Amino acid sequence: MRMTLRAHIYIVNTKHLLGALALVALFGHGCSSATGPKPVTSKEPEKGLEFVKLDVARRGRPDTWRWLKKGQNGQPSEIVREEVDLNGDGKVDFQKKFAQGKPLLFTLDLDFDGRNDLIEHYIDGALVRIESSHNFSGKMDTWRFFEKGALARVERDTNGDGKPDEWMYYAQDKLQRTARDLNYDGVVDTWEE
């Protein structure tokens, strides 16, 4: 599975660097191990899914929880949801949801305050939108839109009212033009090419 949280982890405050490093360490270490973490499996009747707990960080307690749909006719199980505790506090910091084995929604709490700072949306496994909160408030202030895997548009809320007031349009991953609403009335005031 391709990790898409690459450059989307926007660290604007050095106190959050440890959270991002924990994410990199967890996924860099735990997912590539040849022996791998030993799963603790228990069946849960909930929605007919198999529930698996993993100790990926090897702390002696589960830090990753997976919900799997059993494969039919000898097919492998399909992951439906995965939740990860990145800092060992027992709370979910990273959640991934899947549909037919393809990514559907990823959420990430970078500063471990219980609020999502990054949300990735997928359609048919293709990334279509990323929402992020650059001040780690859990209130989204930047929206990135993708078409056929390429960045097409970025919308930003620069005054914190929850509405975009800056729009950047891209073609072939290059900025083409920028629109700005300088007085925050919902109408574009300037265009830059």
C-alpha cells in the first residue's frame, strides 16, 4: 500500500516535529519488518469483521487496530479500517478507511490533542482532496484538490472564518494563477498570473 502522507505533513511549529517523526518511525519500522509484529486476534460479531490488534511499536500493548473482511473462496482478507496510536497514549491518532481494498479516507492528529489536523479523501483509491489545519486547531484552513493524481487547486482560509479567501490554480503541478479576496466578502478582489 502506498503511503500518501508524504509531503502533506505540514510542520509549522517545531514542537510538532516529534509527532511527525513518530509517524515516520512507526511506519518505517513496523510495516517493513521481515518478522513483523505478532497479531493478537479476536473475533468480534460486529458487522461480521475480524478484529486484529497489533503491537507495531513493540511497547508491550496494542497500538494498531485493524478490521478485516474475510475473503471469499480462498481470497485473502480485505482491510476495511485501521486505527493507529502513534505516541503510545492509547488514543487513535491516525485512522485509515478502505472500500474494496482501496483507500477511502485517512485522518491524522499530528499534535495528539484528539482533533484531526489532516484529512485525505479518496474516490476509487485516487486522492481527490486533502484538508489541513496549519495551526493544529482541528479547524481546516487549507484544501488541496487533485485531478488524475495532480494538484489542480488549493484554497486557503487566511483569516480563520472557515471560508476560503485565496485560490491557487495549477496545471501540471505548476502554479498558473492566484485569486484573492482581500476584504473577506466572498468576492475575488485580485488575480495574479
